[in-house]
Amino acid sequence: MFYRFFPLWLVVVAALFTAVGPAAAQDDNRSTVSVSGEGTVTAQPDQALVRFGVVTRAETAGAARTQNATAAKTAMNAVRGLDVPEEKLQMERLRLQPQYEYNDEENRRELVGYEATRQVVVELDRLDVLPQLVADVVEGGANELDGIDYRLSDRTQFRNEALREAARAAREKARLLAATLDAQLGSVRTINEQSFDFVRPQPQRARVEMAKTTSTGQGEPEAYAAGEIEVSAQVQVTFDLLTGPDR
């Protein structure tokens, strides 16, 4: 009689595959339910990025440039007067453009002067001084308010809460579907974050030629009300679905 001998480790591996294989296959074939969940929280902004435009016009390029530098410096000093730290101020590059008007008699465009434009950017950590800041800067030399971008100094806590809300919504939706179809919700299989967004409020006006002031010279607070920032998140979650004997 001929005997064939196998190494012991091969026997052990074969036994493991025999025992685990059917269970793994059964687990892979288990029913699942995939749902999306959305979560939204609101927060009061505590910072603002304010952009002012300093625009000057003159017959010559040199005069327009000089007038713009003077007006921009005055506007920056007005900001400093509200105790805004120097590192929170930024003066952007000067843009100088020729200005033309059409001469009907000559049937051609004629150079009538130059326009100099510079933007002053202020990062503000105290929203209570925003109306006064706008009034002072416009009075000091800026003649356009190009935009106010409201922000949160700490975005993490609101992002996390929106994600929690989205996860809870996904679980509730999955439970509803499972119960409706006479099944039971099992363990979580996968979680995927699909989207995340901050929707910032906009002021009542994004661009003005001159900031309104009250009779006392203060900026109108309601014109720059911050409103709320909406933080939203969406997740995709897959759960095991227990039906029949699995329940």
C-alpha cells in the first residue's frame, strides 16, 4: 500500500479555509441598506473680511497715483484708529487705467484722464465695530465697499455637529426603511462623507459709492447685520439588514 504524507501546516491551512470560507461567503451575501443623511447647524459669525475700494481720477497718471496713495493712507489710518492690529490690514497693488470718452464731432475716442484703483482689506475680529469701521474708512478716503465676508474663527465644532446630525439622520432613515419592509437594522458597514459646506450670509449691500451714516455720524448697524452662517454636511452610510432567520 502506498501512503502519501502531507506537511502538518498544509493540513491546518486547509482546515481553516474549510471552516472560514462558508461563513465569509455568507457574510458577504448579507442584505444591506444604503442611505444618505443630511445635517445642518447655524452659527453666529464672529469675524469679517472687509474689502474697501479707493478710486481716484485725474488728468494725468501721476496725479491719479498720488491722490490714490493719499486717500488709501487716510483710510488705513482710520482703521488703525479703531485699534485694529497692523497684521490685520492689507493694501493691495495699485491698478492704473486710462479713461476715454467718445468725441462725436471727431468720431473717435479721446483720452480724458486716468483712474487709479487700490483695494484695502481688513480682517475684523470685533463685529460690533463694523458699522463704525465702514463709516470711518469711507469718510477717510475709501469710496467703495467691495464686499464683506463673514466668517467663523472656530469652524471645527460646527463642522463636527453638522456631521453628527447627518449621521443621526442617516440612521433614522435606515431604521424607517427597515421597519417598513419588516426587517431589522444591523451593524454599520461603511460610512462616507459626501459633502460639506459653509453658507455665509451677505450684507444688505455688497457695493456702495458712499456708506450711509446716522445724524450722529455712526454707521447704520442694520445695514451690516451679519445674520447666521449655515453649516451643512452629508454622509452616505451602509448598514447590514437582518431579515428572516437572521433577526
